[in-house]
Amino acid sequence: MVNGPPSFTESAVFQRDSGKNCKAVAFSKDGSLFAWCNGEKVNVVNVTSAGLLRSFDLPKAVCLEFSPKNNILATWQAYSAAKDGTAGAPNLQLHDVKTGKCLKSFIQKKMQNWCPCWADDESICARNVNNEVHFFENNNFNTIANKLHLQKVNDFVLSPGAQPTKVAVYVPGSKGAPSFVRLYQYPNFGGPQSALANKSFFKADKVTMLWNKKATAVLVVASTDVDKTGASYYGEQTLHYIATNGESAIVQLPKNGPIYDVVWNPNSVEFCAVYGFMPAKATVFNLKCDPVFDFGTGPRNAAYYSPHGHILVLAGFGNLRGQMEVWDVKNYKLISKPVASDSTYFAWCPDGEHIVTATCAPRLRVSNGYKIWHYTGSVLHNYEVPSNEEMWQVSWQPFLDGVFPVKAVKYQAVPSELPSAEPKPAQAYRPPALRNKPVTSSKLHEDEPPQNMKPQSGSSEKPLSKTALKNQKKHEAKKAAKQEAKTDCGQDSTQSSASQNTPRSAVPVVTSGDPEIDKKIKNLKKKLKAIEQLKEQAAAGKQLEKNQLEKIQKESVLLQELEDLELGL
């Protein structure tokens, strides 16, 4: 156990437990208790005094979790059936932390979703058993207080926060029927009429359900394992929004491709989605599922809000190079762009100021270690594991909300004694024939900048809603029609046909007598007309490509050239 910033020294209170079999650790929700299994026993200590509270004889435990109020420690070990084919011993145990007594044992074959779910006040606890959700009250596991029985409940999530507890359940579709997610308020489960909200959808082999902190809405990422159109290796994902007041919607994502990550802001009124074929787009949406801010595109596949919700980190880990963008959420200003290459893990410290990134086994078995950062981009501490050892897990000691006050956002990098962690940029491979020749740019795609950094003049700060865009396009079309009508009236037929080919800012057509010059003039007018159309598209809110923006910038040069040719200079 290591003391946090600024000291990073090893804790003098907690004795290091060395051994090949220390593979499961867990903090309690408030950070006051710590449990670990060392291959012989599961021990529980008080974090401040490191006094041993309990020891359980469970040498094979591989998963540990505390209930929200520290009354119960749940442990799971791999399930094995008896040799004669009968059911094996129960492998999920619930222990009373105060008395050390085993309150209940269950058979839980799968490691996925192994742990029962508690409401924050521990008044109810729920488990998914054979397509039903079983509810226990006040940690009495001998009687099932309630059951939620739908044809095949595949997954469920309890809402966070105070009573009354709400439950989101997912039932996969079968035989042409759609899948659906329903929200209930405990204990009202009597048929579809008692549901608070219901959203059905096709194309779902599995779902991820995310409650916001205030328990007013759920985001559902529905995924299929295979994309039948063949567009994506990752299958196909859609994002749905369901509120406890019965409202539901599909979130319209402006770029096609996988959904890599979706996270709620802890303020519960907005969420961020990272999606689309690489370079991925990131957008913040409000509760009406309208975009609030568009971060453009970049090498990213994850988003992390700080515990207070005032800073957002967009990052590219896994098969990306670990670039991070740290944003001030209130003003949508970029704070820093650190790079944490080879990271397999990222977590905010509960203080909302510090971040840990780590490279852990078994995902990567080389260069294991962790770094502690300040969000302004400074590396404050760097620990590298000796080459003959591996690091499996890193976690901050948790704290309850409100322990750390929100601090004003800093933009100036905080001082650090360590050198900056800027990795050397990897050189692109060049075939031998091109190695001594000048480099020509061969970028596959241009990253789209965030909406407040786009080089578009006169564009409004906030993205327009669908109706506003429609109205704007109508308005533009009317304006163009009026303008055309005026030019038609003011000129005779021969000139009017010419005027349609000439941008408004150009000089009326004249022939020079030299066919070469006439040809050049014609080409210039064609280019100017294309620029005029691009400007109209930009005014109507269309997102222009980089080369199109460059064309618009050349307008004045082309006009000058045209004028010179027509005046015979």
C-alpha cells in the first residue's frame, strides 16, 4: 500500500504481503476497509490502523467485494462439479464482516456478474437466478422477499442513491420478437403496466445499462456480435435513452461505426459518447439527446469524467497509442494533452485532481508499472515493476462523495520533479526506394477539430437542432430564389444566362478575342462558382472538409486573376 500524492512512499502501517498467490484485492466503498486473498486466507483490515478485523479460510477466492455499508464481504471462487457429475459445493459466499459468520452460500457458475447487487442503504440485495431476479431484504438471505419474473431476464441493474430503488432489466428477443429494457420501481413488478418505462429494439445480442447518479435515466448500449452489412468487425451498436418518467429515444450519432464508450457526467444531466470508425468522434449530449458539444475526431476509444464532473478525459488506450485530451467541461477548453503509452488501466483519484494510468498483466506482460499524473499533464510519480515480476491490479482508495471539495480548474501544468513523459514519435515505415527522398504527406484522413476550434467564421457556438437546420436551409433557398429573380429582371436574356455562371462579386462577361484567354476566364469562373456554392453550404450549417475550406480561402486570388485577364493586364 502506497501513500497518495504528494509523498508516494510505502505505507508504514500496512505490512506488504508477498507471494505468488496474492491475486484478489478490494476496498470497501468508503475506503475504510481493505480485503485481499493471499492463497491461504482472505484477510480484512482497517485501512487507517491496518488492524486485522477478520480472516476467512478461503484459499481459492479470486473475486472479493464489500456491500455498500461494509456489513458483508462477498467472495467467489471457480466452480467445479463433483466427480460423480452431481452439483459441486457452493462457490459464492456472503460473510458478515462484524461476526465472521457465513450468512449464505450459493452456486454461481459464471464469473461474469458473480456478485449480488445491493441498494446503497443495503435495504435490498438482488441476484439473477435462472432467468429470474431474486430480491432479499435487510441482508436476510434465508427468505426470498420478492421475485421479478419475465420470460428470460438476461441482465439487471439496480439504481444508485436513496430509496425508492429502481431496477432496469434486459430481456433478449427471440423468434422474431424484439429485445427490451424495462424500468421498474421496487417492489412493483406486476406485469408490463407497472413498469415505469419500456424500450424495445431489434439488433441486440447483449446490452450495457448505465444509470445516472440521480437515478432518473438509463443509457442502453445494444450490441450485435456480427454486423450483417459487413461494415464493422466489431458487430453493430446502437445507443438508447430511457427515463424513469417513461420517455425514451434512440440517440442519433452523427458518425457511423462502433460505439467505444458512453459515460454519464456525475451531474446526471449530460453524457459523453465516443463512437464512429477511427478517427473516432466524441460528443456530449443533454437529456433531450441533443448534442451540446462536439469534440471533433481523434485517436480515442474511452471517456472518463472526474468525480466532480468538471473535467473530462478523452483517451485512446488498448490498440491506440495512449493519447489523452483533458477538457474543462464548463468552458469546453482543452487543458492538456498528455500521452500514456501502453496503458491498460485508467482511474481518477477521488480528489478530482490526480489520475493513475497503469500497464498490467495479463493484458501486457512487459513494462508493467503505473504513473500518477496531475490532470494538467505533469507526471508526479512513476513506478516500474522489475522485469522478472508482473503487476496485476492498481486501485485508488475510494472515498465517499463530498469528502473532497471541488477546486477551480488549472491550466498551467503543476511543477513536477520527474521529466515529462513525452514518448518519441514513432517513425512511419518507408520502403527502401523512398528513404532518401523528401517526405510527401500521406495522411489517410484529417482529424476534424472540436466545434469551438473550427476555422469557420460566423458559425454559431452551439450546434443547431434538426428543426433549426431545416428552417435555415429553407431560408437560404428562399433568399437564393429572390436573388435570382432580381438578376433575371434587371438584365436581358443574353446577359442573364451569363450572370448565372458568374459569381456575384465577379465582373460581367467580356470576350477578349483570344481563345486561350477566354478559356482561362471560363475556368476561373467555374472555380468561383464552386466556391460560391461551398460558402452557401457552410452558411447552411454543413461541415466542410479541409480541402474545401482551402478552396474558399483562394477566392480573392482567383478574383484578382480573373480581373487581370478581363482587363487584359
